[in-house]
Amino acid sequence: MSSPDSVPSPADVAARCRFEVRTDDAAFLAMLAEDVRRGFARRPWSLPPKYFYDDAGAGLFDRITELPEYYLTRVEESLLPAVARAIARDQRPTDIVELGPGSCRKARTLIDAIATAARYVAVDFGRDGLARAVTSLARDYPRLHVHAVVGDFATDLVHVPPPAGRRLALFLGSTIGNFDPEGSRRLLAGIRATLGANGSLLVGVDLVKDRAVLEAAYDDAAGVTREFNRNVLRVINRALGADFVPEAFRHVARYEEATRRIEMHLVAETAQRVRLPGVDMVLDIEPGDDIWTESSYKFTRASTEAMLRDAGLTLEAWYTDDAQRFGLALARPAS
């Protein structure tokens, strides 16, 4: 990281930052509207979890990562320094791509360790938050050029620039768990296509463990995850002119053994008629009606290896904590 004596000028920072908007406000609204139409057209009702993360939702998620029940971020971040040193020693990447970086806090651990890193490419939805995060990186790392792609990494990977040297892709936080098996296969295959011949992928996976530990991580005593879950309704209210009453829904998080996934739901506690003028819909909601808002699949080393193999990737290294709560998998394109 740069010292105070080497803080670059604003002009230098701007010269090393490139922003490419693939999902502007109009495209985001159209995508949200289509997902809402589709999600409420059939039972069970459902909404994609990507809409949790407006500014309020991102702030709530930051609070979640600091909760005692939510071990995922703490454990992953405890693993990253040693993993970063190993990658710096063995891989020496010059090009880092991160999907869903948030504040780019985890990427800093990699960049600190990898002296050869010259470019950082980030793909994420939140335009303003992404701009702040990558501009801060460019300011703190004068050797680094940054390229932000504002878009949905499930569909916009085709806009990631070709590798500038050996590439390392990062997909951390067990975000891969939000995709069903076919969705994860498609996404990982898309990441593989961006790596080039000598690239690698570091993916974080939450591991199968005791039900009580898993459910507590998604249903904390302070109720922060409850408000995070309800926030998706506030996003729809604001964007589509809807009139959901988020407080009239109970937050439910349960672990399904058969599918090895946490499911988050919003369950209506009272009857309400909800108007969604932005999609020309009216919902008559009865007590007990359910909106499925997130799945979070949990993994073993074996299931992670199989998932990677299905996408044309080979597991090269596996890192986990002593309690085997969380895993980091380093993979390469299969030969």
C-alpha cells in the first residue's frame, strides 16, 4: 500500500480509473420489473437476492458481517492473508478480476501480497458504491490501474476485458451459493472463459455444518438480517411505486438438509392488497403467504470439486480453517 508521501494526485487517480456502465438506471429498472413480474407470476413467489443491495441494503449487510452469529466473513478474511501469499509466490498474477467486490476490502489483502498486480477489474451492480471503492483503490495503490464494469456479473462477464498477463479471478463471500446448480455451472463456466490459458480462480464457499450454526448466521438475535431481508420490498416500493408494508412480513431462515441450502423467506403475518403500478400488478396477500428471497447453498470439498469440474475447472488448492467452517478453493481451467 502507498505511504502518505506517495499519495497520487486526483488527476493521476482519474487517469488510472475506467468506468464502463453496462446496467444503467433504465436497464436496472427494466430488469427489476421483469424479475418482479416473473417472481409473482407463479407459486412459490420469489425474488432474486441481487436486489437486496441498494445503499441501505449494503449498509445492513456490512452490519451483518460484524455480527457474532455471522462467521462467514470473519473466517474467510482470516484465511486470505496466507492464501494471498501462496498465490503471490506460486502464481504471480498481474491482472485481478473480482465479481461482487462490495467495498473491495478483501481484494486489498490480495493486492498487498501480490507485488506484480498491475490491474484490478471489478464487476458489480452498485454504481456509486463501486465507483467509491475502486477510486479508493487507485488512490491507495499508485501502481494499480482499475476498471469498473457496472453490471450483473451473471450476464455481463462478456464485457470483462481480456487478461493483461496472468489473471486471478476472485469470487468470494460464498456468493456462488446464491445460484442453483445449473446457475453456478453457467457462471463458473463464464468466469473460466475470462481467465485465459494461465489464469486461476479463487472462490469462497461456506461449508456444511450444524443446522443451528447455519440458521443463526441468517437469523441473528439483533434482527439485522430480518431488516436486510425486508429491504428487498423497500427497493421494489421505491423503484416500482409499490406499497408493500415490509413490517407485515416475518423473516424466516431455514436449512434444508436435502438440498444443503439455507432458504430465506418473507412470510406475511397479515392480509394486505399490494399494488405494483410499475408492473401493472395487484397482489392479494393472505397470512402465511411466502416470498422466497434467497438460497445459500452449502458445500463440502467434494461437492466444490464436482461443481468446478462441471464448469471446466480443476481444483488446485483447498484452504479451510481448523473448524472447517469455510473454504477457499483455488482452481484452474481443466486441460
